[in-house]
Amino acid sequence: MTSFFTSRLFLISLVCVVVAATLPLYVSGYILGLLTVAFYFGVFAMAWDLLFGFAGEVNFGPTFLIGTGAYTAGILNNQYGWSVYVCILLGALASVVAGFVLALPALRVRGPYFGLTTLVAVLMLQNFVVVFADLTGGEIGLTIPDVITINAGANYWIALGFMTASAAILYGLSQSPVGLVLQASGQDPVQAGALGFNIVKHKLAAFIVSAFFSGLSGALLVFYFGTASVGTVVDVAVGVNVIVSAVLGGRRTVLGAALGAIFLIVAGEFLRPTGELATFIVSAVALLVVLFFPGGFLGAALSREARS
Amino acid sequence: MLALQILIDGFAISALYALGATGFTLIFGVSGVLNLSHGAIMVAAAVAAWAAASVLHLDIYTGALFGVGVALIMAFATYFAVVKPIQNSRRIPNEEKEIFVLTGTLLWGIMIQELIAYFFTNNAKTVLPIVEGVVDIFGNRTPRNNIFTALVCCLVIGLLWLLVNRTRTGKAVLAASMNPRGVTLLGLELTQIYIVVWGIYGILAGIAGVLLGMFLGVSSYSVGPLTASAFSIVVLGGLGSVSGSLIAAFVVGYLETITAYMISPAYRTIPALLLLVFVMYIRPQGLLGRR
């Protein structure tokens, strides 16, 4: 463990976080707002990477977990006016339950079959939101009366702190023996089982951890936006962004996923003047990375370091 | 009378679903590729047919042919620009190629969708139907276009069956879906078979897209739902099984129509999704799938 604290990766991450933490002192609220959203997205992508990169489960429905957490927190606050923190915590717990539900088919079906099941889960959630419009606000969106704070700097620090803590926990988990067992069971479940590891238990744990962070981040995001809508936390397109972020940043790196998410959101904003072509350009860049640098940003950097 | 109306309406939409899903499942069966740009290719075909008629002022038949041609080109572009480089890449480990093809074709589909939205806006477009008017079937006024759609779908699927089972090329395709290595040992070039399959896929997706444009109309927003519906029909029927997809297409088509008529159009897709989840639990390989 001591070797980790002196490793180059740790030092670079530390410098990045320290620099990022000082940003509110000299950049505008607009950039802070952008980065706040990007940081929450980073957590989505890291949680997804834990499931896909390590447990080997193609989850097309990260927004099922995110949306469940976000809407549970939002509805509790809207209907009962419970305190923000209680709502966020309950949102994350609801998401854990959702992760459990999602894990059940994953233990039975694999590959594209599981991918479709997760996609269906998102479509069901979307239908649920639209059908129970009285409760969820339907297609217009759910108004959330409370916010954590309206100070842009404070919101930014909360998001940064949350992302850093999540990154530390998820990265630590991925490098721990548990992460190795997960990786083994993702690549060859039969052999990993033959070595005496309980695959079901490990995969279930991966789903629960992934769901917890997705839900927590989703709940925090709606309290930042002040609204929850299908377009921001449930839509398949949001899930696609999460997946693209993780693949772009480098699968199986956890930290790369966060970088990918920040890149995706910031690039989308920079390309705003190009209007409707922005999504086209971002997808094209992502496709090129997938084709020519399949390891992603961090994957390429890490393999170079490993070689030297 | 409601039952008859459901029977007639459901048949057209089911036949259309079947046609759309057949190409999708054929590609999976032969080359193991799940093409997530499927919806985008269908919409591109429909929009091309629409543009040929209303921008270039071509007649309806040429427009429809133009749409199918665009889908064919798109299918080849998908194969050569996205799928083939990933399959041949040395930097991607073999067991991860599947997810890379999924991600790659997904991004490719988004690119096509955005280009369509950029050049032709997001508005829904309806291709002028080849046949117009309505006929009376036992007291049910049915647009002739419905019957035309159903007939064309059945005809094309029938032709596909003949092609696969009765011609040399078709038999090679079938053999490749059963055992790719065996086919190479018999001296057939696997790459050529893949090109043929993508060609067939492009034509099928193109016809399905143009018919969909005449039947319901399309917009760039239909890309996602179209891919999702083809995906779920194909999984329900069993990945790679063409006859399974045909059955599944009719099950989903009728389930949706019955829900729309008996309960509410707003709940249209829900029972089919529930059925899908249910089937995944009790029979994960789908109705006729082999694992």
C-alpha cells in the first residue's frame, strides 16, 4: 500500500484534485456549473466501469440505477418534504435494491441477453415515469423544492469531493483482491469458480456497489438541478453517454471513466456553437478512439507506463 | 368487429417488424455481430425515399428504390468502416470484440441519426404510399397501404427463404452461420460471405425502412426505439434464429396492437417488455434459440 502512495498515478491524481479544488477561486460560475455536472457524470461512468470492466457485465442500462436513485430522492422530497440528506440516502438505498433486481438476470443470462435485459429495465422505468405522471411529474419532469445549496462554489466542492471519494473507494476496490476475483470471473467464470471463488457473491457485491454510487450520484445531481426528468437521468441517450465516457477513458481503469465523462461533457459544451452537429462530432471522436485506441485515454497511458 | 380490426392492423405492423428483425438476426447468426445502428439505417432509407420524392421530385417507385439503395450503401459502410476494423484489430482482445462492436455500431448509429437531423431536421416524414385508398374487409375500412405493406413483407421474407435454402450462395451463408471454420475448410472465403450477408441485410433493412416510412412515418427520434424493438424481437425469438424472429415479431406486433386497442395506446409497449423479461427468466435463449 505504501508503494501506491508514492506511485506516479497517485501523485498525478493528487495534483489534479488540488488544482481542481482551487478552481472556484478564479473561474466563472458557468464553468463551475459545467464541471459540477461532469463530476457527477464521472461517478456514473466509474460505477459502470466496475460492472463492465471488472465483472464483465454489459450493462446497457446504467440509467436504471441512476434514475431509480434520482427519482426516489426527488419524489420523497417533493411528496413528503423530508430533509435533503435523508432523501439522498434513501435514493441511494433504493438504487441498491434496483441493483439487486438487475443482478438477478445477470446471474442467469450472459452477454447480449443480459445487455437487452438491462435495456428493457430502462424502458420500463421510463414507461413507469410517464404512466405515473401524478407522482413523478411525467414527461415534464419532477420539481424538487429543496436544494443542497445555491452557492456555485459550494456545489462544485461537494461534487468534486464526492467524485474524489467515490474514485478512491472504487479504485481501491478494483485493485483489491475482490477486484481481481471480479476480473477473473468476468473473463472466465468457469475457471474462476473452479479455483474456489464464489462468483455469485462477488458479482452481487459488484452490482450493489455500482448501484449505490450510481444512485447516490443521481440523487445528488437532481438536488443540484432542482428537477428530475426522463431526459436528464433516465433516457437511454444518457446511458449511452455514460458508456461512451467509460470506453473513451479506458475500460478497467475506473479513473479513466471519470476523465472520459469530464471530457465528454466539456467537449459537448465547447462544440455548442456548432449546434446540432455537436453530438455528431463527439460520437465521431469516440468512434475513432474505439477503433484506433481501444484502450482509451488512460489505457494507452497506463500500458506505456507498464512497458517502460 | 374489433377482433377482426386487431387482426388486420396487427398483421401489417407484425409483418413490418418481422422484415426489420430478419436482417438483424441474419447478421448475428452468421457473423455474431449485433448491429446497433440498425434503426439508423432504416430511418436513413425512409428519409432518403422521402427526400427523393419531395426534394428531387422523382416518382414514387424510383424514390423507394433510392431509399433501399441508400440502406445498402449504409450497410456496407457499417461493415467496412466499423465492424471489419474491430474484428481485424489486433489491439482488441478477442473476448472483448463483442462489446466493441456494440459500442462502435451504437456510435455509428448516433452519427447517422445526427446527420439526418442536421440535414433534414427532426420533423416526422411520411413517404408517399405506393398504393392509396381504402378497401372494405367485412365492414372494416382498411387502407390499401396496410395490405400492400403486409404483402411486400411476406414476399420479401419468402424470397429470402428461397435464397437461403435453394441457392448456392444462400447455402454458403447458412453453413457459415452453423460452423464458420467448416466453411473456410471447404474453400469458401468467409469475408465474401460476410459481404453477401451485409448486402442482404442492407436490402432488407432498406425495404423495411421505406415501408415503415409509408406506413407510420419516421423521424430521427425513431432510431433508438427501432433498434430496441428489433433487438428485443430478435432476443425473444432466439438470437440468430430467423424463424424464431418471425414468430416473435408477430407475438410482439399483436401484443402491441391488442394493448393499443383494448387498454390504451399510451401503454402500447409495456406488455411486450414484460413478456420479454418473463421469457428471459424462464428461457434465456429465447423461443427458438440454440446456445
